[in-house]
Amino acid sequence: MSEADTPRGASVVVIGAGVTGLSAAWWLARSGIDVVVLDKGIVGWEASGRNGGGASHYQSPLFAEEQRLWPQMDDLLGYPTEYVRERIIIQRDPALLDHYRAVGRMCSAMGYRVDDLDSRQAQAAVPLTDETCLGGIHLRFGGHANPQRTVQAYAWALQDLGGRILQHCPALAIATAGGRVVAVETPRGRIACDALVVAAGPQSGMLLAPLKIDLPVAAARAEMIVTEPAPMMAIGGVDGNGLYGRQTLRGNLAFGGGPHEWIATAPDGPADRPVSPLARNLARRVAEMFPKAARLNVIRSWAGIVENTPDGRPILDRLRDPGNVTVATMSGVGFGLSPASGHAIRDLVVDGVCSFADIAKLGLARFATLEPDWRERRGWAA
């Protein structure tokens, strides 16, 4: 879209064309709302297009809606996400195996089937492992999708509904009048709005600060590696050994580490990435997890910038002041929850309350007494 074609206004402006912003915009457009999405780069260019693709967030209040929606997303969007149901978690550490079996019992109590796997059963289900695997659990729910395809599917589906996406068009400032947000300033001019959704990942805090809104997030670089193709497994979504990821439809193993593998960085990210030694650590742990694929070469690596809240949980909230602003920051779990988070954001913007779950615990007010130096206390300072 050229500068001459840049819209002068929209009912809702969404800042951020990651998976959360795009899902929110798609849900809004489904309700017949005129929506414009702004992004400093291109759709899904940060962690939304560079993650493990998991969709099994059993600890979230959005979990039930996540599980309801994912099997429908290809049909709802009209484009493929490569979603595949079910997931396996295997472990080489007996304490972690006990932990995940407890997780399995918790999920079973919620009505979601989980099967315990002994070592032999785990090896049969995950043929790239060996006897060093002590066992695991088989989630008969959840699953994974292709992040790149999913982001593009949201974008195309949004545009099919008349939504507009402005790439390479960063939000420079948020304009207010009479206690409400009235426009977003961009390099292409001012875009007026009736309501605003801020889903700009690590940049969200900087955009909201001039409005005297303290959004506690710390930016970090999440890295992943991709191997040569391995023999196809029946279930490609496998976690374990501190890793999350999936086997692609070509057989590649795409895996990243947990929060302990993130490196604090500036919100805009490092100039070159990935540049850290973590790729070697990830490769070692993939080889330990899948000994029968240990000789595969790593053919590429990814790094996306994510934002982390102090307690590791998302912030989904419609603010009281300005009252027409909804904030969405997913703290590293945005991809899998995106069908549900987009639905929740649509509800907050239109109705002021989420229609399908109690998300009060995800409100910004929980950080009202947060210590000012929380980043330093947690060792998260860049």
C-alpha cells in the first residue's frame, strides 16, 4: 500500500502485525469492524513466525477456547496452517518425568485425555529417541501448526474481510484528546481511530509510556535451530530435554529452548541475529533428545524478539484510562493461544469483557505494586 493509499482513519487501529495483532484484527473484521493493522516490518517477522508452533497451553484461562478453535482454523481462515492434533512430551530426567506425569493428571482432571508412556512405549511413539528416554506423556489434545503459514493465513483472511495491513509503517506516537486515543502517528501520516489495540510485542511499553501507562515487559531473543530432514515420525510435535518444537512436513527438526535460553536484549533486538552461542547448546540437547538423529546437520537458525512479563503470564486488558485502548502482550506464548487471544481482544474492544473465559487474572492491575527495579532483580536487564 503506497503512501497515497494510506487510510486517514479506521474504527480500530491495531499496532503490531504479529500473530496476536493479526488474530485480533481478523476477529474484529469478522464482526464487520473496519480495522487497520500497522507494523514496523512485515507480518510475523519477529517471534510470531519463528517459534515452535505449539498449541497446548493448559495453564492459561484461554486454554479451552484454544483447544476448541485450533481444529477449525484452516476452515475459518480459508488458508492452511498445517495444524496437527496431539503432542508427546518425553523425558530423560526422572524428576521431570514425574513432573510431567503430574501435569498429565491435571489435564485429565480437566477432561482432556493424557496417556502415560513407559520407556518402551515412548520409543515406539518417538522412534528418533532410544533407551535413554525414561518415558513420557501423550497429550491427545493440543498439537502444533506452522508459524509462518499461520501468520500468512491470518493476514490473507483479514484482507479477504476488507481489513488493511500497512507493513513498514511503524507507529511513532499515540495521539489523545479528551481522555481518549484519537489517532496514531506514522511516517505516512496520522491515522484516526475510535479504538486502539496495542499488540506491538517488546515495543508496546515504549508506545504506552507517554500515556503514563507502565507496561512491565522485558525484551529477549528466543532462538531456534532447524536440522536436515529426519525420518518422519507419526506424531511430529515432541517436547522434552528443555526443548519445544516440531518436525516439519519435510522432516526437519525445528526446536528451541525454554525461557532459560533467552538472552535479554534491547526491544528492537540486536543488529545481527542470531549471534549467540546458544545454537550449539540447542543442537546438543536436540541430539540428546533424538539420538537416532544426532548426526543431522543444523542447516539454519532463527531468532525472534519476544516480550516477557514479570510473572510470565500474558496481559490482556482494556484500560480504564484511556478507556478505548486494549493492551495485548502474550509473554512468549502468543502463537498457540492466538485463536483464543484474538477472540478475547475482539470482545474487550467491542463489549468490554471477554465472553468465553474469566481473564481478570491477566489484567494489568496485578502489577500495580511491582518494584521499579524488577528487571534488575530478576537479572533481565539488557
